[in-house]
Amino acid sequence: MQVAEPGPRADDETRWRRILARGAGLTAAALAGSALVFWVAANWPRMTPDARLAGVQGALALLVVLAAGLAWRGHRAAEPMAGLAALATGALLALVGQIYQTGADAWELFLAWAVLILPWLAAVRSVFLALLWAALLNLALWLFLGGPTLSAWWRWGASIPSSAWLLGLNAVLLIAAECLWPARRDPWRLIRRALAAATLAWAVAVAAQGAVMGGPGDIGLLELGLIPVLAVYGAYTRWRPDPAVGALALLAGIGVVGFVLAPYADSLEGLLGLALLVLALGLWAARHALRLRAAVPPAVEAVSVSAGDGQADAANPDAPPGAAGADTDDAPWYVTALRIGILVPVVLLLGIWVAIGLELDSAADALGAGLLLMLPGLWIGRRAAGATWREVGGVLAVLGLLLCAIGAWLMADEGARGTSVSILLAAGVAAYAGTRQFPVRLAAAGLTLSLGCWLTMPVDFLFRWDGGQQAAWAAGLAWRLVVLLSLGAIAWIGSLAGARRARWRPLAWAALATAAGLAALLSLAQIQPGPWPSSGRIALFACALLPGLLLGAWMVSRRPALPAGLRLGAPAACCAAGLGWVSAPVCAVALSGLVLGRWADDRLTQALSVVLGLAGLALYYFDPSDTLMAKAAKLGLTAAWLAALALWSWAPWRRTAAPAGPAARRALGLPLWLLAGGALALGAVQVRVHHYETILAQGRPVILALAPVDPRSLMQGDYMALDYAVRRQAEDWLRGREPLRTALRASGRGWLLLRPDGDGVWRLQAVTAEPPPAPAEDAVALAFRWRDGEPDWGARSWFFPEGQGERYAGARYGALRVAADGTALLAGLLDEERAPL
């Protein structure tokens, strides 16, 4: 659909100038911030630690003052400025950890970050700050419980795994958010839905742990996962109706039930029964979610984003037979997400059942079984009278297409790549054209496009990035990216007409998603050394031009409402700005998606495009084809160009804007809270820095021998992983002393008693869980935390300037400074002769 109906020329031109000014300005700000980060990283080795701290502290202070000034004037920009100050606080804490080589408890950094931004969270009604604070608490607890290791799931015993603690945290945060909801400006209900999704996700994780740890008849943890799902469902269907959260709860409940019954699916009959049960529950859940939506007043459900499902009777469960004949698109996004979330596991379970039951071991067998399932499924999906049978037909169609894709894959391995691609394309087109269901079309398009790109590339292109082949393969990826991105844009534009939305929007989503994945792969290809052929550069340039071309197409569609200068000048300026992100194809895909999402007024697409753009800038940071200074210059010049475009659009808009009303009354409460929060953050960091400097200046020098580490982990970018012989000695010393290990596990901390040998290298004497008395002059008590069954006192990594890894590769000893309370800091690395590196 169009964003707005054509209106008077002056009004339309004013609206367009506002859109251009804001869009170009925000993009320029993002690129300018990235350029600043790149420039600082390029000059980082030349800066002293004091200069680094002063620079980041100055930036934080400036952001706080700007936020307070904007808040005093009542400007809406105070909230995003406070958000930037919160991010700068985290950067400052991370910088302190990097300079002083701390890291025994990474969770403390995130917890301190959450505590320091709490005054701003209390004062500023910002959705971003609330979500950031919740994410920091989740990260802190996750790292405290052991981080990403699988063994941490059972660290606190089988009755209360780590996922249960995270489930409890998010449930408490959700309750607190609901209690404080009237005081927050959250029209899209992002806080509620994000916390509810996190609560439900951890509930499913608890159920998964119960299925793995227990078995049939052991459902203690499964009940623990089901109770919060029922509570969330009841709260958001009765107390505060929110059909999106209700749909997520239905999906999570089906997941919990699936894990409850998974231990019983140990045979073909059990596997088939589980798949059919999940399918039946999914059909009921989708219809029930639509009824929940119908029961919510329109004013409450005013911000739902439609994603479409292509069925008239899906939007109306009680529609008469035959009502699904037209390609409509009126189901909300969460119903479509629910149907896709059910479709994927059902198809995978049925695929395993068919492959094992029919003993499919060749391409011909897979293709035959796929056609036997897909063709009847398409016929049922189009001809069946009831919605349930049409959903069953869609599942059979996707399952058949998956088997056809597997057959095409096996045929390609046998050497018939051209035939396999033709078969895959024919099956995908038949499945897409033969159904009207949005999830089926999305699955068909996504599977066909992604696997088609794979099959048309050389067999080993992912595993050989040396020599001239790498450049040719990367150029091939770039041209495939051009095709996919163009296909996605054309399909998206074709879907703007209401009657064609359900027909073309699934293809657009699949093409853009595949293009995003291909762009990420292409960015990784650029990380590999080697020159690029000119054809690859041309393809990247074509991708970079696409956002400007799409903007031009959007503006041309407004003829004759817009003057020629604006209609041609703005797209031309955006195409010229594309030179700044030629080497960042992910950014080109993100900006194309942003323009298309703005064109269709699709908030979900715009939000996903912003996240994708930030990821693209992160990938661009590691591109070795340019230096950091060159990349900073490119981004900075592009930001300046877009800022000029924003000013060019902004000036006439401001002249034609309505006169401002009376000045808002200036309040002092919010600016004072912002300044107080900034003072707290800067003061707390300064106290920590003073503490670390005191340890380095007055702590006892201790030299520890470094233990060999995994060679793959020795050099990791701009830091190296460290391990110590003393830690391994402590593991040997604790072996067989189970009471002491139990005491360490209970207290979470302990001490290593060290003494120097004749060479001045300190060796382990004992391990204790109790604070030791004052050690002798020739002894040191090194405090540690008990983490994942081993002692950890930090100093597990050493950061070094870019390109100086070989200088520290010969490190054999670590020079520590130990305070009176046992706190240790890594002061430097020593070579074989114990000389500083």
C-alpha cells in the first residue's frame, strides 16, 4: 500500500523534506559515530592509557551535559542522548577492564553497568534504556552462572538449573514493567513483549533441560517450565489483553509439551505421533490467537504490524468454506510467526520419519517421495473446504519440497549440478504458485533461493579461500547478491498493491533474507586476503547504488506532487553516498530494506534493517582490504555528504513549518537526575581506577609461569588467551580433596598460598577456602573466584595493539601485582629470561 494519498503539492513536498532530513540525518549520525570508533581504534596504539580514559570520560561527560541541556529545554532528543550516555558508560567500564587486564568476573562489569545507569532509567522514560537495563541484568546473571558452557546448565544441581534462574529474573522484570507501565511511553509495547518473550524462551529452555536430564516419568523441570507459560498466557488474555504475547505463549506452550513428550518419541510411531500432535496444537493455537485478536478493542491493538498469511479464513476462523479463494493479507505478524514456528519443527519431524521409514538413500528416492507428498499437498491446500485440511496440505507441500531439495542436493553431489538446479527451481516455483498460504510460500521461496545459490557455486567454495579461486568465487557471490537484492526489491514493490500483497510479499521477504545472509558471507570473504576482480567490484557498486535507486522509484511514484529538483536530486545524492558503503554489502542490503520498509510503512522491516545495518558496520570493521584510517575517512566523508543532504532538505521544511507554540516550561528535575547519574558513573569509575592504580603501585610483585594454551586460542585478534601453571597445579592439588572442593563451591571463592622458588618464580604451596592469616614475608595469598570447577583470578587475557601479536608470542611468564587482600592485576608479560616484553 502507499504510505499516504497524494495531497497538495506544498504539503507533500513538506512531508518529503521532513522524511529526507530525518532519514539522512540519522544515517549520517550512525556513519559519523562509526567513523569516530574506527578512527579511535586506528590511533589506539599511539594513545597512553591516561589519554584513552580521559577521551572516553570526556565523551561521557559531554553526552550527559547535552542530554541535561536538551531535557531542560524539553526537547525529545534528550532521551536518545541519555541512551548514548548509557552506552558510553559501558564503553568506559570495558576500557578500564582492558587497561588493567581484569576479567575474573565478567558478570561484574555488566552488573556495574546496570547499576550505574539506574538513575537515568528512573528519570528518563526511555524504551531503549529499559531494554538495555534488562539485557545487562540477563547478561550479568548468565555469566555469573557460568556463561555459554553447556556444563553450566547443571552447575547448581538438577533441581534448579541456570535457565530457571534466568526464567525467574525475566519474570520479575516483566512484573515490575507491568507495575510501572503507566509511567512509561511505550506505544509499541516493546518492553512488555521483549520481557515476555525472554520469560517464555527460558521457560522452554527449562523444559528442554528437563527432557535431557530426566526422561519419561521425570517431569519436575517440565512442570517448572509450563507454569510460567500458563501464567503469561492468563495474564495477557485476561488481565491486560495483548494478543501478540498470547500468541507467543501459545507457541511456547506447544514447545514445552513437545519436550515433555520427546522422551517417548523413541520409535517411528512415537515420532509420527509427536509430529501430528504438534501440528494439531499449532492449528488450534493459530485459530485461537486470531480469536484473541478479535476480542481486543481496536484502540488497544492499534500498533500491530501485519505480516500476512494469504488466507481469508485465517483472519476469520469462522469463515464459510471457499472463503480462502482470494489472495488476502490481513493476519497480524504474530499469527504468521506462530504458524511458521509450528511449521518448521513439524516438517523436520515428518522429514525424519519419512526418510527413516521409507529408507530414502538416493536422489531418485528423495525426489520420488517429495513429488508424491508435494503434489497432493498442493491440491489439498487449494481445494479442501476446511481451514484445517488446507493447513495439512501446506505441511505436506513443504515436506515434499524439502525432500525434493534433498534429492537435488544428492544429485548435485553426483555431478549433475545443472539438472539438480532445474529440478529445485521447478519444485520451488510449483510449491510457491500452487498455494495461497503465507508460511508455505515463504518456506518455498526461502528454501529454493538459498539452496539454489549454494548449488550454483563450486562445491568447495566455503572451504578454500587461497589463491586466485577465492577472488573469482567472491565475485560470483557478489553477482548473486545483486540478483537476490533486485528480486527482493521488485517483489516488494509489486506487493505494495493490496491485491498482490500475499502473492509477492513472501518472495520479497525470502529474497531479502537470503540476500542478507549472502552479504554477510561476502563480507567474510572480503576478510580473506587477495585481490578482487573488477567484475566483483562492479557488482558491489551495483548493490551500493540500489538504496538510492529505490528512493528515486519511491519519489517518482509521487509525480507530479514533487518538484523535479527534489525528485531527482535526493536519489542522485543517495546514489553518490553509496560510494561510502561499497565495501560493506550488508549495509547496502540494510539500507535497501530500510527504504522499502519506509515505503510500505512497515515498522518491523525498518527495525530489522537497522539491526542488520549495525551488524554490517561491525563486519566492515574487520575488513583488511583497507586500513582503519581509510575506512574512517570513507565513513566520515559519507556522513558529511548525507548531513549536507539533510540540511538541504531541512532548511525549506523549517521555513514552511507551522509557527511554534509557546515555549515549554523548563523543568529542573530531569536535568538534575541526568547530571547526577553522570557524576555517579564518572565517580564510580574513577574510584575503581584509583584502586587499580594503588594495587599496581603498592602490590607485591609476583611472577607466575604461563602454561601452554590451545594454539588456536593463543592469538585472537588484538589479544591473547593466557593460562598459568599455578592454576593447573591447584587442580592437581585439589584432586582427591572433595571436602575442600565442596567448601570452595559453597563460598564461591578461595586463596592460593604461593612462595617463590630459587629463580624467583612463585609456586603453589596450598589452597584454602578460608581467609588465611597474614602470610609470611616470603609468601603471598592470591584470592580467586571458584568458577566452573576451577580457580579464576582474572588476568586470563592480554590486550595488545593491532599488528603486534608476534611481539608477545614469546611470553613465558606473567608479572602480577597482588594487594594485601589478595586481589591480583596483570602488570605485564615476560620472556624466557624474565625480561619485560
